[in-house]
Amino acid sequence: MKKILQVTFILAIALVGCDQKKKKFIPIQSLTQETAPAGTATSSGSGLTTVSIPATGSGTSSLTEVQPGATVTVNPNGNTPFTYETNTTIPVNTTVTDNQGNPVYPATVTITNPTENNVLLQQVTNQNGTVTGTVTVPCTTSHVNVTVTTGGSTSQPVSIPLQVPVTNNGTTTTQPISSIGNVTLPITNPSSNGSQIADRDGDGIDDAHDSYPDDPTKATKIRFPATGVNTIAFEDLYPNAGDADLNDYVVQFYNEEDLNAQGQIVEVRGAYQHVARGAGYRHKLNLLLPNTVNISFESTITDAAGVLQNTGLSKFTPSVAQLDAGIAILGNSGNTISSQNVELNQTYAPGHVSKIKILFNTPVARSIIGAAPYKIYLQVIDTGKNIFFPGKYFDTAGKDLFMDSNGFPWAIMVPGVWAWPLERKDIRNVDVTGYPRFNSWATSKGVNDKDWYTTVATGKVFVLPSEPSNLLAYLKGSEFGFGPLIAITLAAFGILGGLMIRKKISSV
């Protein structure tokens, strides 16, 4: 007799936002009494999580800003302030039961983004029939698909709508998605409890769905973004106001993750290229990981032509102190790029490429390191300040330490090969901005014009001549191999001058 599998699927959007520098337009309140990362998290009776900030000795990459020993709050009250991000992270709580209410174990739950046709989460249910974790999608995504595999049978995809966020007093929340209804799967032998699958490595995930069918420690490969690259842009005068042209330090990147059958992260790989430096300050691009993780780390750094530099890191296991100090991705920006790439008609000269590999000797849950690009931050060498994305550190009153008094950040992330504003082109100023829909998106706290970055005014942004990204072209054929690197020439990209990738360029 066939059984019916009922899947109860709860998706509550926790981070909603789709996303400004150092010059004249943004007054900013003093942050001299506020302190940021890293330390030991503790919970208080008020529901706030506080982080104690350790003092760091001279000569280290201090992650404190002013006063060691102060505290900040993390994720105050469970609400998420608008953070100018272009992605949404969704907690997942899934229960798979049969038509008699019994948990189904093992069953593989797979969540995909139908727009980009990529896996967002894949995990085997536990003995209670449940799967937990998070998925991250572009904020323009309206649906995800969910399938369940057990006993060699896979359900048809069930489409789950992602609800429109509700914004109130600067915080963005959503109502949870309560259920995806019933998923019907034929089970010819219920007592087999899902064992009728081809599973060479015995990890519980069917070979047809296993990215590593012969490796029991790995099951699923996840790429962020699904294709191409994303762009991260920083303002570097923190804690002072910037000019909101978002070109002080710009990097293109993508990440890959390997997850095991339980959805834990086993390995992370990343590729990053420095593409603009519209600033006089020097910087380092670093990654902050919790000091509780047990990892091995290595990096290979080349210039844009593929010539190996002597600034990478040989494979090593960071100590707690080294993790607290942050791990270097790209070094002194005075050496990693030769052109500012922020003026009209300036010849584009991309900078160094860093490829990193992080092996988690003990697999970790997503909640431990967060979603890609994780806690990546800019260390400003000349000021000694560190600049994080908003939404991560708050003072005890709940104010975001990395938002200015007007609610504007020092770091944003934009999908694709983004054309950043030219020097002193405030992205919010309607008279000069190259992005006429940005303000609608920003003032609506990410509800309207989620794809604001696709409408671009010519003559106000720096248009890259490569297609689709110098980083991707450089890595083609070698991906994350850490052996000999294939050099490329930049001349080939000059032929493609004037192309705008993933942008709709119009005169405004």
C-alpha cells in the first residue's frame, strides 16, 4: 500500500534587504563610544546577545575600534534592520512525515532556486524526520522549489512563495511560511525506511543527488552566487562620513561550499579580485571566523595576468589568536592594484586575484559561520579601523555600529559585475547618481525596486570592459586548483570595451 508523505515546511525570512563613502553629503554621529567585534557571545535576560570585546596587543590586527572591554549586541530583539544587502537569508525548519504522522528517516530534502536552477540546501532528515538550516537567495527571488527523496523515489518540485517583507520603523520582517502541503511519494516497502537507494558512499544521499557520490564526508556543493560573481564595495573613512560613491575599495568574488549529508559545512573555497581603489588610504581585505572553529587555511595570490605573487599563505592551522585577528585574503591595497579605476574614460587595470581554501577539520553548522561572504571586512591600515557589513554589530541600545546617523552603511554587496559610481558621484544624490532607482529601493527599505542596480545612467559609473568578469576569465579551466596557474593577457579584454554585463544601461 502506498503511503503519503506530508512535509511541513516553515520558512521565516530573517534577513531582508537589497542594498553607500567619505566626502560631503552624509553627516554622521560620533561613534567614539561604540566598539566592534570579536569575542565571546553571551545571552542576556532581555533577549539580546552581547559580545565582549577583548583587548589586543600592539602589532596585531585589532578588531576593536576604540574601547576594548566594551560590549555590543548581536541580532537585537530578533528583528533585522534594513542592511542594504541584495540577498535574503531564510531559516528552514522542515518535518517529513508519512500519512500516519510518523517521521520519515532517512529522506533527502532538497531546496533549489528555480530562477537560477541551483541547490540552496540539501540535507538528510534526522530520526525525527526534520531538517534545519538556512538558505540564501537574491532578494528578487519570489519562490523556491522543494523536493523530497526517499526509498529511491523523488517528489515533484513544490513551489514555496517567499512573502513580501513588511517594514516598520526601519526593521524588516516577514510572516513565516507555514506549510507546503502534502507531497505524495510511492513507498513499495515501508519497512525499508528509505534504504532502497543507490548510495555508494553510504552517507544517506542518493548518488543521483550527491555531488560527491564516493566521498562520505561530502554530499552537496553550493555556489554563491549561483553563476558569475558578486561585487563588494566599501567606504573607508569610518567612523566619519563618506561621499557615498562606493568606490574606495571594490572587490569581485564568488564562493563555493561543500556540505555533508547533515548540511554541515566541510570546505569553503573563495576567489576574490581587487578591481577599484578610489581612495588615498591603504587597506587589507580580511575574513573573521569564530575562534571556536578547527580549520586549515591556504591562499594563492596572483596578479591579473596570472603571475604568482609571494603574498599568499601556505596551508596552516590558525590559532585562536590568529582567528581573532582575522585571516588575510588580500594584502596592502597600495600593492594589489595599479589603477584607481574610478574616473571617466580611465583605462581599466584590474588588480590581484586571491584564491582561498578553508577546510573545516570539524564540520560546522551554517549558524556558526553564517552565509557567504561570511564576516568579510576591510581593515584600513592608515586609520586602524575595521569596516564590516551592517546588520552584524550593535550597541546596547540596538543601533547598528556600521550604519551612520542617516542609516547608511560603509559596505554593500551588489549582484554581478557591478558598475560602481565614478569618483564623488553620491549614489543617493538624484542630480549625480548613475542609479536613478536606488533611492526608491533604499527609502522603501528594500521593498521596492529590488533590481535597482540593473538601470544605469551612462557617464556616471565606471563601466568595466571585460565580459563577464576578469576574475572568471582568469579562473576558467582551473577553478580552485592550487597547482600551477594559467596566465592570461589583458589585451583580449580591450576588444570588449564598452560592454556592460548584467546591466541595462540607459541615458537618464
